[in-house]
Amino acid sequence: MTEFLELLTPDDAKKKIFESLNEIAFEKNIIFTKEALGYVFAKPIISPESIPSFERSTVDGYAVKSRDTYGASESLPAFLRVTGEIIMGKEAEISIDTGEAALIHTGGMLPQGADSVVMIEFTDKAAEGEISIYRPVGINENVVKMGEDVKNGDLVFEEGKKIRPGDIGGLMALGITQIEVYKKPIIGIISTGDEVINPEHKIKLGQVRDINSYTLKALVEKIGAIPKIYGIVSDNREKLEKVLKQAHQETDMLIVTAGSSASTRDLTSEVVQTLGKPGVLVHGINVRPGKPTILAVCDQKPVVGLPGNPVSAFVIANLFVTPIIYKLMGITNQVGIDTKPAVTTLNISSVSGREDWVPVKLVGKNELNQILVEPIFYKSNLIFSIIKADGLIKIPEHLNGIPADSEVELFLL
């Protein structure tokens, strides 16, 4: 069996490829804010105004001077004269003096002279044009101050942040209807192997349906990039070179899933090396699953060669492809995968000197409210092994296993 050129730790492998991606230039576009979900801010957003732009009520009730309510109770209510009603959507035209109140609705502008709002539930109508108040309020109670949410000149969004649904609402609240974003990268996906066929075809003995193209497509879409599937290429150098060169020209990144045999991996590595400089940076990572992973940068475009086994391909795609795509999208606040602490319920064996990522399912929480996980024992060519998993846990390379009740890093799928 052909030996790997150099077996690197996962951290060293990531460092090597990211050092080669530092010179990539990001293309920018100006788009409508309403269409910006999933894009990344290409420049900081500074608030052009304050929100709210006026003091307003957070409840239905009566705008009052808070000192007029001090000591009010059910047995000894405060009595105030109602001078009018605040009309929604308009500037308050009345003012409040001592002993007065004005009917106000949620979101209504606080009238001049008022400093708080009594909830309508704590009032009753008394004599004509008068209310009784059964509970005191403090200064600014049930009131949102001008600029309490955002002040004019505040930094509201940093460059490199991925845009979420709430962010679009915030931009619209500021009247920002167009923004500058980084272009979404196009990610080419190629599956190789003489035994691989399209999913819609009837399978014959010795064949397998293409799984990787579609799991990778879904992963790319989930991240926020644009997938482009180039289909299945047989284990033929001429054909593979033709498709890879075309895909390399048309996309911003390439993902190639190769067969499990050493000869197939070597063929992929050799063809990738022809795509541009510096070429293959990593061929073999000290991790399970996914040891035969290829990481390359060819003329400023990353190329990742994944194992053909679907579980291995899926795990390595989450660990390596995901952060690389984050980089291509211009995301700066998330350069790796997010993990959270969890506790194992069973012993898990491993081999010292190799980082293991083990599929697990969530089985509840313990008395300390920690997430409990149970390993799924799997084979890397069985896709339903990973389908049953809720996440992956990391076993560091210096350990030869993890006993039950150990705290681990959990990556949720």
C-alpha cells in the first residue's frame, strides 16, 4: 500500500492550508437587504440614527408623572385627571402636568412632562374624566428611552458577520435597504469511482449509489455557499483531469471524494497537483475517520480530497471543509467548528497518537444539567451510522480511550 507523504495532526493540517489562504481576495457586491440572508457583511454597519427615536410606552396604560403615584395602593389609590389620549403613529400633542394622566398604547410616544406609564390593569375609571391608580410606578417604568436600543453612530454589525433573519429586521429598522456583502463562493463537488452510480439508477452487484455528492451539497447549502455538482468521474486520469480543470476554472473551491484504495487516492492527489501552485499541502491526516484526506491550494483556490467512505467524508467535511468555506465567505467570527461540553455514558476505546471523532446520540442530561451522550459504534462505509448520530465527540490524540462519565467536546450535527 502506498504510504502517505506526511501524516499531520488535524491542527497542523488546518494551520498549513489556512496559511496558504491568507492572500485570497474576496469579491464584494451591493445587494438589497431583504435578499441578504446568509450573506456576510463586507464592511461595518454604523447606525445612522437612534432607535427608538422618541420615548415610548411598552404597555397599554396611562402616561403619568411617577411622583403622583407614590404610595398608591388598593386601599388608598391615587386619583389623576385624564387630559386626553396619545394617538398612535403621531407626535404627542399634549403634555402632562402634576395630577394629570394621558391614555397611551404600546409603542405610543410619551407626552412631554410624563416620565412613566401605569399599566391599565392597575387602574380603574373613577369619576368622569378621572382614574384611580392602585400601584405606584418608578421613573422610566414601562418606558423605552430614546436611543435605548441603538444610538446614532453605534457600531451595529461588524465586517465578517454572517447575516441572520433578525439582522435583516435590524437593518430595516434603521432604514438601511442596501448593503455591501461578500460574494457567496461557488463550491464544486466531484465524486469519483468506477463503482459509483447516480442514485436514480438501478443498482447492480458491485456498485454503490452516489451518496457523497448530495450530503456535501446539503452541507454547503447549510453553511451558506453555492454548491455545483459535476457528477461522477471514473478512475481514469484523463477524464478526472479534464473535469477537475473545468471545475477549478468555474468555482471558488473544489471538493473531490475518491475511492478508498491507495491507487485511487494517489490518482486524485496527482491530478490535483496539476491544477496550480502551490498544489497539495497535506496528504494524510492523523485522524479517524478520514486519514487519507488531501488538502491543497491551487492558484488561490482550495481543493479538498475526501475519502470515498460516506461517514469518513461527512465527518472530515464538517471538520475541514466547513471552516474553509467560512474563510471563503469572509466570515471572521467563526473560523472553526463550535463545540460544547458533554459527558459520556459509556467507555469509548481509542488509539493513542491519533485524534478520533466518534458519532454519538444525545440521551438526556444529568443532575448537573450536563448533556449526556452515548457512542454509536459504526463502520465508515455505512451512511446510516452517521444518520443515527446527533453529533460527534473528540478523543484527543494523547488518550487511548475515554472512560464513562468523562467530559468531552461535542460537535452537534
